[in-house]
Amino acid sequence: MQTVKFGAGDTIISEGDDGNTAFLITSGSVEVSVGQDARTKTIGKLGVGEVFGEMCLIEPGLRSATVKAVTDAECLALSYDDFIPEMQSDPQRSITFMKSLVRRLRETNNLLSIAPAEVLGQRIQQGLHVILAGLEERDALSGAELDSVARELRMLLRMVEQLHGAFRQRTGEGKRAV
């Protein structure tokens, strides 16, 4: 992991751009938004101890949101290529990134619980419980355990992408990569 600094107003990541790095905020705050121009909508603000861009640690792809520094901000950056080695050398810090992903998946599941994709949502919830229980019981992860976690997280990511697509179609916002 490396420390990166951003000035207030800096765009850290842009929706639609390729991404392979996640960020843990160590100082300052950021704003998360989706859409462009007149359709831009702020969906949240994040502060110290929170993570953004974490989906790309499981599977690099297009960014699903734009993140801008609200204040001067400092973050720890973790790339896709460094994620597995980092899990092995500092499991606790890596778990912070994974817990953020799991928390957001739960929030998405709760928001979409009114959607007709209830069965898919239940599968996500069950999978998240399994992953969290496994992570919380271990002090360090072996290579086989890391492979298993990665497989389960990729499966959950695909499910969330399906839910996200269904939600976007339902709300008429079109398709956008998660």
C-alpha cells in the first residue's frame, strides 16, 4: 500500500474509467456521485476509516461512481495486483477493505429488498454471512483460504451486478458497469 494525497476538489476516480485500485481514507473526506452533468447525484460522503473503489480488488473493471475530495484528503491505495500479497502480509488491514465491500453489498441488498429479485438477495446475504464468519475466525489466511475467499467474493460480485442491472432497468436509468 502506498499513501496518496489529494487536494480539496480533486477528482480521485471517475465513473466509467477503468479501475484497479481501492482507497482507505486516513484523513479528510470525499463525496461519491453517480451520473453526469445535469443527472449527477451525490450518493454519499465518506470520511476517515472508510473505503472506496473496493470492488476492483475482486475484479478490476469500470468505476461505478465518481469520487472527489471534499477537503484535503490522504488515503492508503491498494491495487488489485497487491491485494492478495497484502492479505498475506497484513490480514487485518485487508479485512478492512473486504468488510467495506461486504457492508456495501448488505446496504445494496437492503435497498433492493423491495425489488423482485428477492431470491438473489437472500443468496447474497447468506454468502456474506459465510464470508464474514470465516474472516472473523481467522488471524491469518492460508493460500487455499485466500483462493476460497476470492472465489466467494467474485460470485457475490456477479450477483450484485445482476441485481444492479435489474434495479437500473426497473428505474429506467439504463445499464452501467458496477
